[in-house]
Amino acid sequence: MSIAANLGFPRIGRRRELKAALEAFWAGRSDEAALLAEAAALRGAHQALQGACGIGHIPSHDAPLYDHVLDHATMLGAIPAGYGWRGEGPVSLATSFALARGGRGSEAEQARGIAADAPALEMTKWFDTNYHYLVPRLNAETRFVLTENRPLALYAEALADGRRTRPVLLGPVTFLLLSKTVDGSDTLALLPRLLPVYAEILRGLAAAGCAWVQVDEPVLATDLPPGAADAMRMAWRAMAEAAPGLNLLLASYFGPLGDNLELALSLPSAGLHLDLVRGAADLPAVLAAGLPRDRWLSCGVVDGRNVWRADLRGAFRTLESVAQARGGADRLMVSPSCSLLHVPVDVGQEDGLDPALKRSLAFAVQKLAEVRALTLGLEQGEGAIADALGASDAARAARGADSRVNDPAVAARLAAVTPEMLQRGAPYAQRATAQAARLTLPVFPTTSIGSWPQTAEVRQARAAHGRGTLDAAGYDAFLLAETEAAIRWQEEAGVDVLVHGEFERNDMVKYFGEQLAGYAFTRHGWVQSYGSRCVAPPIIWGDVSRPAPMTLEWWQRAQALTARPVKGMLTGPVTMLHWSFVRDDLPRELVCRQIALALRDEVAELEAAGCAIIQIDEPAFREGLPLRRAEQADYLRWAVECFRLSASAVADGTQIHTHMCYAEFNDIIGAIAAMDADAISIETARSRMELLEAFESFDYPNAIGPGVWDIHSPRVPPAEEMTALLRRAAARIPAERLWVNPDCGCKTRGWAEVRPAMAHVVAAARQLRAERV
């Protein structure tokens, strides 16, 4: 028997119901009971939908309120002091949200023992995806305790509705390796204390009659640090012994197991999941190694990270070869390559897409239908799925024949790129002198990252314009008034380099993609970025080019309002690539170069209009870094070249900025320097200037603005805290090369937080200037 299985379903809902419920609760418009009821209703609806799609193994405990790593940390009692948890018993929503968003100083929080200045946990990328997880904060003395057996509770919830599910657990070794200790101790040293808690969870599930538990250990797709292999053996031995009758599925994804394959095969699991989209190289070795017939093999043949229809015929041939090598389809699972968290829910909701493009797409619901069709083919033979195979073949053929996909002019321009187009005219030191003379900025210049709050009024005006109830002239007047108010406020606050606020922009990628050839957009294609933050990534379906200027008019209008410099604001080519669903018929490097050339034209027009500072944001630069070190150098080479291709057409006196956030950057600081931006603003507030450790062994040559305010938390840090962070930075970075700025754009914050926080940013810079006198 073969089984159609799923590893995880999108959490947020078809219409972002969970987002709405979370934000209503945070705003005080609903209570805890309403939030939990909405979350439970969504879980039930999503599980029923998966059952209707023909999925036999439906996951549970895959849909936390905020983040699955945070969910595990609170379940395991890995909660630092100051967040209102007293060391035993269930963890309150107030504590969970304080860990996620920081303490807000409310009376309700203080009554629960949550410190007003409790900082949010550090946030970083989930492997090489655009999902962000919260990093558990541990120390050598951390003790773990089961605060609540949530997998058991959610298994029982589904069972009460008549569904036997497969609970999902983040594996203990992956949990520890994704965590950080505040005292520099080894997280893996905590494993002996952690394993009894995992054993308790598994025993509870076994006692409830649960048959399968999916244990995710995606660190197996990475280069394991010393001691991790032994830790993995210890952990899996303990889990297998804790509940001998429970079937454990070892799941790894996002890449091949490679040199960790032998380790994975040796672990006492009832089944092994392989990502056969990104890790297809594992399959011959697994089959040659002779995975025992009594162990299940889960084949992730449907891409869980992109939106294109599967090549069903190719996937079915792969499954046939597996079945042949194993002597039949018995004990095979067919599934997506990874959790479907990374794709939208249902392409059937999209009524505005080009029909030809829509026929080429598969969101979560369609991917599960593909999984079911492939499983049916294994069970009943190819004839049983002849119609599905034919439809897949026809969609692929139509897409390949579409004349709109490939533009000869774009290919010719790429072929004409020269090495000189990747270089600035002079080295940084010489450019810095020219820029200082042109800009005449004070030491420790202040700026922000780009966006100001997208208030309810801004969103309502955009929606009214989209519906046609606010005409173009009225909408333009509204945007100009918002822009002018933002310029005047920045002048009054004492900010040195201004931004226009980006009120006309819906999203930092979508806004540009809508003006570029080769992009398409969905209405309901939402995916979770973190917490309640959702994005609708554009789809790159054809060659990319820029038909007309994209930002020039709004920069000119903003700059005309002030004598201070206003930055031109662009999203960089690497981020435009990674924050889109990318076509799968070209190498990603070539697509990125197409985008870089389009942005190069925009940069040149901004400079020609007199723009002195142009920021080309690359928050996703590290996101595309391959998980294996052996593959990283090639990626960094072309990612750096694409940024430089977009930025290097300007004169020495024009200052190029970039911005990065919420990832680990210390290990790629050399590549960041190679981008040769005149100034970089980078996230450091949540990590308390952890990035500065890189400067002990690397002399970063250009200017840098280490963020002093974490904008992803509603907390407003005092000026003294920002000043202390700046002093730490100034001890490593010459004052002449130090900028003062928030961590990221302020689109998601409110003016009540932004105004005082930016006042503190300016005050901190002025304090540092006074200390130099």
C-alpha cells in the first residue's frame, strides 16, 4: 500500500483569516477566546480540505498562532526570565506574544510579570526560505519542562472531528541548532535535558492511539557542526525507546542529505522523507543502500516551495523507478517536498490571472491533488491517471510555446554585459571624498530605511482607488499630502537624510514588479512571512525588462519639498528574485541578471535627475545562500555581480546605499563588502549588535548603519539604549563611516511608535556627536 501524505499546510487561511484574528486580538477588538476559536476553526477547515483532496496522512500541530519554533520553545519551557512565566504550567498568550513582539509596558502585561522592556526574540530566516522564525534564547543553565503537550491536544482535537492525523514535531537536534545561547555555551550540551521532554510528548501520543509522528530534522540538509551527528543518534535512540509502538517519520527537506545520508539511514525511524525536488541526488544512494523493506520511504516529488504545476509524468516515472527498486509500491508515501507553508492556498481563487499562466500554476490545494493522482497511479497503474498526465503534459507544452515568455531583446542585452559594467569608477575612499563634498552631512548622519507607516487611511485610500470610488486625481492628491507631511515631520525631527515614505507603494517587490515586463500578480496568493505578516509574491513567468521609469516622479516630487537630500528607493535584483515565485525554465542567475539590468536603467535616470543618494535594498541577499558551504561561493559570486550591475552606472559623487535585515550575516561579511555599496544599513538591534563580532577579524571598508531600533516590535526603545548600541558600534567602526538608523522600514508600525522612536534615533546621534567634541 502507498499513502498520499502532506508535511504541512498553509496556516494563514485562504483570506488571511488568522492574520485578521491575530491583529484584532492585539488591537483589543477581540478576546483570547475569539482568537483561539478562529484558530481552531481554521485548523479543522484545513484538515477537512486536505482529506477532501485525498490525503491519507494529514498533519496536525503544523499551524501555530505565530511561529512553529516559538511554539516549540514555549512548549518545552525554553522561556527567558522577564516574560511572565513562572517555570511551570501552561504558557499564556501574553508571554508568547511578548517573546514574539517584545514587552509593550501595558498594565495587563505588567500584571502578568512581563517586563516593560522585555525585548522580542531575535528573528531570522528559516533555512534558505523567506519565512522568518524566532530564535529561542537559551543558556547553560536552561532547564526544559513540558508546559503543555500541544501535539497531543491537537491530535485529540482532530480525532474528535473524526480525523486521525500525523502530528508534526520539530526534531530536538534541529531545535537546539536553531537556538542561541546568551552565554556562548554549546546548545547541543542541553540535549540530555531536552530528550525527557520529547519522550513525554511521544508517550502521550502513543497512549492516545496515535500511529505516526513526523519529526522534522531539516538540519540534515546542512553541513552539521561537530557533535551534531552523535547528538542525532542519541536523540533518535531516546525517542524510539520512549514509545516503541509509535511510528516516527524522519523528515528532512530543502536539499539533499548528501554526506548525512548514512547518518539518516542509521537512525531508528519507521520511515524516511526525502526532498526529491531539491535533493534528488539522494535517491540513487538510498535505493542502492537498500533501505529495509520494513521502513517506509516518503518521496517528496511535488515542489512545496514554488507555484508551478509538477511535471506529473516525470514525477510518476521517478516513483515507478522507486517502486521497482523496492519490489513494489508497498510502504511508499507520496508527498510534497516540504511543508506547503511556502505557497498560497488555492489557485482557484484567482480570477484575474492570464488563463494560460493560470493553467501552469499549482498552489497548495492543487499540489495535494497532484500528490493524490501520483499515489493513485502507483496503486492502480498509469492508466488510472491518464487524464491527469495528459493535462500536465499539455500545460507544460503550452507554456514552452508561449511567445511572451522569451524576449530576444532581453537576451541580447544580457549578452552585451561587460566586466566594466560591474565596477564603480573609483574605489570607495575616493568616492567617499566626493560624496562628502556634495552632501555635507554631519558625523553620525541619521536616516531611515524607506517606508513610513501604511496607516488605515493610506490603505483605505488605496483600496478606494482600486475600486474606482476615488479617482486618480484624488488619490494622487492624497498621496502627495501624505508625502509632504512626512517630509515636514522629518525636517522637524532633525533627520539628516530623508525618505519620501513610499505611500504610493503596496509592497517593496510588488510595486516594482507591476511596472516590469515578465511579472504577474495574484489577488489571493498570500504566504506567511512571520507572525501575522503576509506577502503575495509576484510570479516571474517571462523575461524581465523595464518599459518605463518606476520611481522617478515620486522622488522628484519629494525632493522638491525640501533642501535636504531625499533618497531614491529601489528594491535590489537579488531580493526581487528571492521574494518572487521564479520561473523554473531558466537558471535563477540569469533571471536575476535580467532584473539587475532593468534596475540599472532606473538608477541611471534617478542620478540624471539629480538624486544624490540611491538606496538599493537587498534584505533577501543571504536568503538564497545554499545550505551547503561547497555551493555558497558560486551563489555569492553571481548575487554580488547582480547587485553591482544594478548599481555601478553612477558617478563617484552619487552615494549608493543598500539595506539587509533579519538573517545571519557574519559569515558572509566578505561578500557584503564585495557589493561595494557606499553605505549599508543592517539589522543589529534584536541581536544586540552581534554583527560587530565579524569586525574582529574583518575590516569592513565602507560605511555602515547598524540598526538601533527593532521596528518589528511595537516597543519604543529609549534614547539611552540606542546610544549604548551606537557606542558599541563606534568602538569597532570609525565615526566617519557610521550611520544611525532603524533596523528596517516602518511600514507596519504606527505613527505613535515611529515619531518618538525616530526622535530617540536623532537624540542618540546627537549624543555621540557631543561626545566627540
